Amino acid sequence: GRAQDPRTRRTRAAVVEAATTLFLRQGYQGTSTDDIARLAGVSKRTLYNNFGDKERLFTEIILGITVTAEQLADELAAELHHAEDVPAAVGDVAHRLLDAVTRPLVLQLRRLLIAEARRLPDLAREYYRAAPGRVLGALADALGSLAERGALVVPDPQRAADHFAFLVLGATLDRAMFEGEQSVPSDAELRRTADEATRAFLAAYGPR
């Protein structure tokens, strides 16, 4: 009941927003609960009552991304499962996946988590399982379904999903992770990357 209280929701949202801002600006280690409480306009006691400690707050922020990733995985898989025009559907999935992964907040939080993976290995594993791993698993299931229909030739659906993801994301994501969000190409360039990745994938896995 307390969690549904509008005041509690507003307080939690303010703390999450403040913590996210500070984690990205100062890093996880460089941010204190005092800093977060001050920016959120709440007491430290309120922060601890709602989140327990800084690690649990950071965990909630990181795993919040996975909710979006899980929804995206389900949507992409459904689009491929029910596709009538398979090349067009594969191209649309490629573009949506590339757009989702190169969003600034996703890149920033992903970079922050990698920096803390040694201290928080369980969180890093859970993020991978629920975000990249979930998307790859959903793609593998969908590609296997298309192979059963004869729309693709996919001897190993999981390997095919890995190939698809790397063709779509590999170079762009690597560059953005190291060089920052300013290196993310324009929408037109992302579309071209997705289209080229789709052609390469279909050349390898399209029906003979």
C-alpha cells in the first residue's frame, strides 16, 4: 500500500533521478548518499527507508533498463514470428535494435555498469541476462521459427542471433562505448547501417 502512495512514488522518482544524474556525472564510487539526498531534496533517512542503501539504489536504476529491454525483446520476436515480408521485418528489427542500444542514457549506464562490474559482479551478470541475453534469446527463438517456415536457413538459431546482433550493433556500439555518445551516427547513417547489416545477414541465412 505504501508503495502505491503518490507521495512515495514521487519521492522514489526524485531519488532515482538525482542518483542517476550524480552516478553519471561523478561515478558510482564518487557519489555519496548525502549527495543524492541533497539533490533529491529528501533526508538520508527517507532515502534509506525507500532503497536501503546506495548499492540497492544503483541496482534498481540499472535493472530499470532491463524492463525496457525485455519489452523490446518481446516486440522484436513477435514481429519476426508473424512476418509475412521477412526481409522487411528483419530490416525493421535491425533498425529498432540499433536505435534502442545507441540511446545516450543506455550507453552511459552501460558504461557505468562495466566500470563497476568487478565490485558488483552479480548485478553485471543479471543485467546481461535480462537485457542483451534476453534480446539474443528472443531473436534466436524467432529465427528458429522462421527457419521452420522455410523463410530462412538457420542451422543454429543462437549462432545466427549472435551474427545478426554483431552485424547490426558491433562497430557502432564499440565506437560509442569508447568514444562517447557524440560518435553515434545520425539517424540516416544508423538506417544505412541497419540496412547493410540486414543484406549481409540475409545473404548468409536467406533461403537458397
